[in-house]
Amino acid sequence: MLDKILSYFILGIGLYSAIFAPEDMLGAILLIGGLILVRLCEIEKNLGDKVIFKKRVKKDDVSSS
């Protein structure tokens, strides 16, 4: 949750800098970086809901002692 708040904060700073100080490239860099971070947070949330790799366990592999 904190990473999402931080990414939106960076996005907001970048948007503010891009609007009120367009001669600086820092605003554009922060804006693009914030957009990338927001997208990565959404991808991470979506991947967390799904199980990508399942460990296959064969029933014959169970060792009895």
C-alpha cells in the first residue's frame, strides 16, 4: 500500500512540475517515472492474485519410511 501511495505522490509532483515549470525536464521525468510506478503496482497486484507457478507433486514420489 505504501508503494502505491509513494508512486501516486511522485506522479503528482511530476504533474505539478510539468504544468508549472515546463522548462524543466525534471517534471517530465517524474511524470513518466510516476506513471511507470503506478503501472508496476497494478501489475504486482494482479500477479499477486494469481498463482503462476505451481509445484507439481507426483503421488508416486511420496517416500515412505
